[in-house]
Amino acid sequence: QVQLVESGGGLVQPGGSLRLSCAASGNIFSINTMAWYRQAPGKERESVAVITSGANTNYVDSVKGRFTISRDNVKAVYLQMNSLKPEDTAVYYCVVRDWLGKDYWGKGTLVTVSS
């Protein structure tokens, strides 16, 4: 089992920045891919950014050039969010997938972009 705890969410003005962190514990050496998802009010959950064990990254089009995902081996994953927009408002979830294909989810952290 893997446990995930997110931090770093909060209220920020449009154009501002936030850095989300996710600390992993438990059977962390089973972790392969790490990712951030988000769910905005009234919308479906979507994948925001993914980073593989080889540090290859992929982003949803709406955040390309503004968000950067990074990882500290299997111990943590981060999401640097710049030039934030009101439409980035959502609950952000840390997700990891182990080498057997099982997904683990954090409880989420709320990001609100508003003036």
C-alpha cells in the first residue's frame, strides 16, 4: 500500500503561482508513474500532468507552458503552477501507479484562483 498526502493548495489571485507537493509513504519502491489530476466544480476529473519513472512528462493542453511536474525519485511529486487562471480552480489530487498497474489517490488539496 502507498499513502499520499498533498499540500500547498490555497487561494491565489489570477496570474499568481502555487506549488503543490505530494509526499508518498508506505511501499514507495513499488511506485512507477506519478501524476496530478484535478476536478473542478461541476466537471469531470481530468489528468493535468504525468511524470514517468524515467522523468518523461505529459500535460493537458490547457496547462502547457504554465505548469511543471517534477518528482523526487519515489518519495514525492510536485506541481509548480504559474500564471494561474480562474479556470484552474479545482481540487487537485496526487495519483501514483505502481508497477502492477494499481492506482493510489491522495485526498486532494483545493486550489482557488480568484481576485
